[in-house]
Amino acid sequence: MYQRILVATDGSTLSKKAIKAAIDLAALCGAELVAVKVVPRYPQSYFEGGIALQPEEVRRVESQWADEGQAVVDAVKKTALAKGVTTKAITVKSDVVSDAVLAAAKKQQCDLIVMASHGRKGIKRLLLGSETQHVLTHATIPVLVLK
């Protein structure tokens, strides 16, 4: 059925549902799991929400975010390995989560993407956007969404 399943996580309680489902599905299919955490870059301007920092301070902050992101996917890997699922844990640096998830799925040759959605509707969805919706509409492989 599926050979390589990508699960996108942000470390939230909601994404833990997607992780559990992805691990269970991978175990059922005998598939490999690819756990992905997208790590943002530090905003470089006031208009992006950043505070002016020295370049070395920006590198320190981004390095801290990358370490925290790696800890998130390493925890997924540990849980999956306990269930006998081979797992690759990766972080991707990007400001656009949906594009990073799609690129990771393509690069890792995944045949399914699993992710969570808050299920926002109406004005909240319009104002906050939806990374999951973007993945759903642009993916060339199946996407399993959990809420």
C-alpha cells in the first residue's frame, strides 16, 4: 500500500494525533516514516515581526529553534521505533510550512502525507490561513488530515 509516509508535526497536542495515526498506519503497511518539523527563519525586518539583532544573535536564535525542532522529530522517531517502524527525523528551515512539507515529501519520495488541521472555518480561516489546505490543494500524492 504505502512505502514511505511523511508526517508533519509542530509538536502540538493536535499534531500528536497525526503522529499516532501515521505511526500506526506505517506499522500496518510496513512503511517507513519520515517525521518533518518546519523551523522558521528569524524575521529580518520590523515588518516581519522581528527585532533588530546582530547577525551572531540571529544565528544563535535560529540554531536554538533548529535544536528544538530536531528534539520534536527525534521524539517521534523514538516512539515509532518502539513500535517497530523505521523512521527518518528531519527538520526543514522555511517560512512557508506548506511549501516545505510538499518539498520534503517530494525529496524523500513519500507516497502519503499525514498532518493535523485545526478545522478553522469562516473568518478565522480567512485571516489565519491554512497550511493544511495549501498542502491538500497542491499535493500530487494522497494527504490524510486529522482533526
